[in-house]
Amino acid sequence: MAGSSSHATTQDKVNDEIIDDPHLQVNDTRILIPFTIGADTHCFLRPIESLERANKKLSFFPSAEGGDLLINQTFNISHFINQKSFRNNPKINPRGFDFTAWYQRLEPTKSATWGALGRQELLRLSHFSLTTYPWMIGAVTCFWNRTTNNFHLPCGMIGMSLLDVAAITGLPINSPNCTPDMQSKHQYNVVLTNSYSDFITHNMGEDGTEITDNEHVAFLFYWLNAILFCSRSVQMPKFFLPLATLLHEGKVLNLAKLLLGHIFEELSQFVCDLRDNKIISTGGPLWLLQLWLNATFENFVTKPEGGSTDKQHIEGFRLSNYKPNFLDTQSDEDRFWAVFSLFHSCKDFDNDQLNFTPFLCRNCGPAWLDHLLFPNTNEESELANPNWVNLLAVQVIPIGLPQHKKEKFKITLYAPHLTARQLGFSQAIPTPQP
């Protein structure tokens, strides 16, 4: 890895100390123990007798080749410093054409439908200026591992979970998965254009006119493509058109998993491009990753005065107002290394600098998430159980729907058992990277 003036690896910054969690309680009843059936590895919850016994289980946990981590390689950090925000930030006002005005035109008619499907709060969040910071995302990418889809730190693995997506966006996490056989019932007439601004011009209806099915599909298509998943293309590709038609027809599907899968895929692509010294072409919902980083690095942000703690608001509203503020840093390069150092020096999961469980402490955020995490009645417990199954289950999650019959359905790994501490559990810690 290199700064703006010279090339140097970060190998010298890495030590080989063995992880030892001083906070692990050997009588904790919430410990993850791996076991195998045939060639498959599984985990179940039970107490352990000693830390020595837990260490004997480490061979069952994934420990990918250290060379896959960027901290063990040489690359140029100029991709992330002294740069404008990634061009794939949500395109709310492309050349003066206002997505917000389009939303306000449809909202009186469509808000009930959006709310019933769990998309209303995320659509509201879409109007905020969600800025991404390349130097911050670049620094944490150094610790990303494509095998586990997690960040590998000295204290163990940490990463984003479906709980984080639900807390930030308000999206339900127990909706049916996106599958390759999902097909819309009808065909819709959407005017496809080369630019985002022209797309709004050609598909947004005039004030006072009826909102047609075609306009609603076009609106959702723009929202998915330009706001939510932030296509890396400078033009309007057709990638999300099938998904837009399904959402318009009221199809219930798991957007939370789709967003998380896209983030995993984008970070893995960063690693590949930087490792091969290729030019980075950013895409994907990096705004969501940035909001998660704002929560994780909350001790290093400037917050607006009088911030709302409304229990009905999703976490994304307050996190979007956070501005990173690292003391004694003058440049993006300084800030890059400040973030890098915080991750690299983090030997204790529970520490005073980084918050790896920002949404378990429920002092703000939506009330429905409180009931999911800490149900008060038997009825709430029955509703919470399927959500916890989705949060904790090792599974593959989609990163997109096929565009035609010959295209493969794209999936990636979601392995929350490797970061179960972030969901309130204790666990054995995998062997650290060399």
C-alpha cells in the first residue's frame, strides 16, 4: 500500500499476536460451538468449560489465506484520498431534475402501499444527502476478507448484519428471499434513456394528471437504480427493471438481503481491483456501508445539536447527519491512516473507541425493532423468533435477479455466526490473519 508520495506495504504495521479475549466468561451460556455432519460445518449454542477448550475448536472456523487481505499487499491509496465522493452517491437531483419532486407527486397515492410493504421509511431516507467518504471506506477495505464477507481485526471478525440493515433502513428482514423464478405478471411501458435527468423528464407525469402503472414502475426503477443500489453506470441500465415491476405488483421480497449482498460484492470487487492494480469503478449501496461506519465510529463524528431520538424514526436519519471528525488530521491521507489505525489496533471487542454493537442499545430508533430484539409478551416472542432465525442463520443471499433466462442467479455468503458477538452472543474467536 502506498501514500500519495511513496509506495510501502502495511505489513510492517501488522503484528502476529494471538487473540485472547479477556472478557470471555467460561460459564457464559451463549457460546457458539462448531460441529460437523459429514463435510458440513454447523454451530450450536452451549456453554464451554474453559478457554482452552474453545481454542481447540478454532480449526473449524474459516481462516482464509492472509494474502487475500489488502493489509498484506502493496497498493496505492491514492484511489481513496484527495478524491471527491464516489460518483455513485444517490442521484437525487441529476442536473436539476428533482427525484424528491417525483416522490412528492406519488406519495399521497402510493404511501399506504409503500408502508404495507415496509419501504416507506427507506423512501423517506432517500431524500437525504447521503455522502460517502472514500478515505474511510478505503481504510476499512484493507481488512475485508472475501471468503467470510467480514472485516478481520485483531479482536476477531466484525461485519454488517441484517440487524444493521433493518435498523438503518427500516426494511423487514423476514420477507421471502429473492429467487430466480420471480417473474412479473405484466409488461410495462417505461421510456429508457441514456441519462438520469432525461429519464425523469420522460417518465414523470405532469402535476394534476393521473399516476399510471407505467409511471410507478418507472419511479421504482429510478429509485432502485440511481438511489438505492447506485449503479456504477453513467447511463440508466436495465438491471433493476425486473425488480421494479415486482415491487410495483406488490411482491413481498427481501430487499434487506439484496442490499447487504450488494455491499459484500462491492467490497470484494474493491479488493480484487486494488490487488490487481486496476482502476476502481465504484458501484453499489456504499451509502449504507457509510451509515454503518458512522455508527461504528460514532466517537469520531460531529453531531448536529438537538438530534432527534424519536422512537419511530429509523437510525438512518440521525446517522446521515454525522460528519467524521478525527482530531489532528489535516488531509484525507491523515484521515485514512486514522481509520486504518483504529481498526488495526483494535485488540478488544469491547473498547472505548469503536462501537461494534451500535443498534443493540435501544436508546433511539424504531419501536418495532425494540419488540424484535427484546419482546415483552409471548405474542411478540412468536413474531420475533423468525426474525432471529434470519439474523443468525448461515445462508446465501442474493446480489441481483437474472436479466434473462440464460443468466445465472448471483449469490454470496452471509455468515453471522462468525460475528455473533455483534448480535449479543459470545463466541470462540477464529485464528487471526498472519
